[in-house]
Amino acid sequence: MPRFLQRATAISQGTPRRSVGLVIPPSAFLLDERVFVSLGVLKVAAVLEQRGHAVSVLDLSGVSNFEEALRAFLENAGVEVLGLTATTPQLPAVAVIARVVRAERPDIRLVLGGPHVTLTHSALKLERKAGQTNGRAAASVRRLEEMFDILCTGDGELTILRAIQSDAPALIDGDDMVGDYFLDDETYEGTPLPARHLVDLDSYRYTIEGHRATSLIAQLGCPFGCGFCGGRNSRSLRVIRTRTVQSIVDEVAFLHRTYGYTGFMFYDDELNVNRSMVALMRQLSHLQDRLGVEFRLRGFIKAELLTDEQAAEMRRAGFRWLLCGFEAAHPRILTNIQKRATLDDNTRAVEIAKRHGLKTKALMSIGHPGETEDSVLAVRDWLVRMEVEDFDCTIITTYPGTPYYDQALPHPEHQDVWTYTQPKTGDRLHSINVDFTQTAEYYKGAPDGGYKSHVFTDHLSAADIVALRDRVESDVRKTLGIAFNPSRPAMLYEHSMGQPLPPSILRSGVG
């Protein structure tokens, strides 16, 4: 028996059949929510179905009046357990969902998993290790405990099997490498494919170079220590777990044969961290030869690891776009981020991509420790000099689980301001404390403005950072002729008396 099935069987021994609802919450901060489906929720759904439980997925992404859709679901659904996932920007909507469920169906057990609870709990572990008893992370966890019956951190594929049991504890830690729920390579390899049949994939519209596309995840984790990035102190988000090349190729073949996709977005943190990446590209090329089709692919890479061999094989496999978190273009800021890649590394990566006919989307961010007007405008100048094909420039946020958040201390003079000091350079970043259950406005604005900064430095105010970000956006797009990508309006759930939720919102499987 595969290792995953062994562990799943041991955990769920004696568990009666349950009716479980899983909710994909809205992400109103995104310009277009119906692009990539939540694969984490669908992995959890697949495990539950594999164990014989009845599963319904309520997909509220892109639904503007999601409370009305949720109430209609609660009126008719016989679910005993309702599981939600949440990134930090999704938390305000998730808090609303929890309040509605408590009011309408107090008998339902509410379970929260996903990145936010994982990151917050990893920050809490650090506070406890430092002897702090009432820090920011502790307060954040208490708010989550008030809203939910059970919190699941880290990998959700096995924690969900414990969460649905009658004697489940209030916290199930899938972020503990020596615990019962953490996925190693062998266990990860044996997990079932995401239960994509439980969502309306046709309502997710994404293309790569004209090819209808969907997303998949080939590996888990990112080993690097960037200061702004969530999960640097979380084992499930930091430790790389990989599948075999054959497993990944089989999933691509399944998606093509079952749904007709010829475009694939690899949503791994960095594809070229995997030593088998070149072998994967070659096998994807062979798959297309066998199927008699051409794929178009897109994915993330780490700049300093990119080689000509990798780029050549990626192009041959169907890649036309590479995304890379270059983040900054000033050497001191790259040092402060602990990015490891130098400006020369970043420049060389773009040059390699161009040499092999690959377009680059440069992912940039501002508002780091020591940020100045010169360092922000260096981003603009580098993007123009490299003539990137697309870019994104955001203002960083100090999420729980990031070093910028976890290692910050209260500002000695300003109330509700926390200060992170870069250990090598002494440069500082100040962040205004945010109640993540109430606001997501810090995350990302519309391309025509609307950004808000909750960080500032010793050289730039929050307003300065917003103004400079907008200047970079405008100058680069005007100089390089890069247009904004239009977004689609949110869907509106229309309730008719006695009518079920439309299939684009609700799908149920048979346990």
C-alpha cells in the first residue's frame, strides 16, 4: 500500500462517513478571481472522497454577493463539517463567512486551514520560543480560535481526516515535520490529484499564447529566506517536497485528455529549484509528440539558478513566459531582502530568457527596509533597460510568517507601529499594525491607482511609497508600451425561490 494511503488509513480508522462542505472564499482584492482555481481545497476534497466521505465544494471566487450564495447553500446542505481555506488577504471575507455560518447553522463544525493560519501559528511558535506570552501572533491566533472550532496548519491532506473526527483537538499541526500529518516526498507522491470535477473549470478562463490553460503544482515549498515572504519559518512552506517526473507528466496528460487543456501554468514557487526540472521539460516534450499537440507553458523560476540548458528545454517543452521575483534593482535593497540573487544575476536571467525566445514577467516590490527614492526609481530604470515584456510592481506587506513581521519589535515612540531591523545593514522597515480579519486593502490596488501602503521607512513615508510605486508603473508602461491586462467583472449570484445554486458555484461528489 502506498505510504499516503497507509497514513490516511491509520488516521481515519473508525471514522464514520461524514458530509463535508469545503468553501473557496472570494478574493475581492484580485482584479480577476476566476483565473486559477484553489488547488489546495481540491486536494483536500480528493482525500475526503478517497476515504468515502460525501464532499460539496462551494466556490465563491468572483461572487460579489457571496453572503447570499452562502445562505442558500446553508439552507439546503446537510453538511456536518464546513472547511475553509484562507490566505491573509482573504481573511476579511472568511470572517464574514464564519459569522454567517454561526448565525444560520450553529451545529456545523467550522474548520480553518490554509496559508494564513499556518503563517500565524508559525509566528506564534517563534513568540513562545522567545518567551513572549502576549505578542501580535498570539492575538491573531486568539481571533481565529474565536471564529473556528478547529485550526489546521500546514499540509491539509491528512489534517482534514483528523479534523472531521468527533474528538478532534482545537489545533491540528500539519506544519510539524516530525508529526503525523506532514507530507514527505513519498507521501506527497501518493496523494490523489485535485478533485477538479468538484468545480466548474469552464468558469475559470485563462489562456497562454492563445491556448486554453489551467494550473497545476509540481512541487511544494521554497527553501529561500527572503524577508518579505511568508512561510520562511513554516516547515510546510519552506521545505521542498517533490513528485516524480512521471507523476507530473501523468497529471498534464490527464488534464489534456479529460478537459482538453493545452496550456499549463506551473504554480510552483520556483521550477528550477528541482534538480529534475530539465528531465521534466524533456518528458513534457515527448508527451506532446505522443499526443500530436503543442502545449504552451508558463511558470516561476529563480534568477540565479537559470541556465541556458534549462531555458532551451523550457522553450522546447512549450514555455513562452517565465515569471521571476526579481523584487528590487538596487544592490543594498537586494541585500536587505536577503534575496541571494544579485542584480547581475537578475540581468543575466533576463538575457538568457531573451536568447531562447522566452518572455519575462518581472515581479517587483517596493517598501523594503532602507527603501529610498533612488532605490525605487532603480526598479523603473532596470525594467526599462532590460525591456521586459511584462511586470508587476507591488507594495510589500508584513504578513505573519514573514521575517519582516516575525522579527519586528514595537516602535519605541509610535503606537501600533512595529519595526524590523535588517541584521546585516541595520536598515529599518516600519509597519502599521493591521487587523487582518478586517482589511485587505493593503494587498494590491487596481492598475489605475488605489494602492495603500501600511509600511514606511526612515526615508519614505507611506504616502511617498504609494506615489513612487504609481510613478514606476506609469513610466515603465509608457516607455515600453506595456498595456494593462483587463479584468472581468465579478459574478452575481441570482437566487430564485426553490432553485439550487448554479453549478458554477456549487458542485457535489458522491462519497
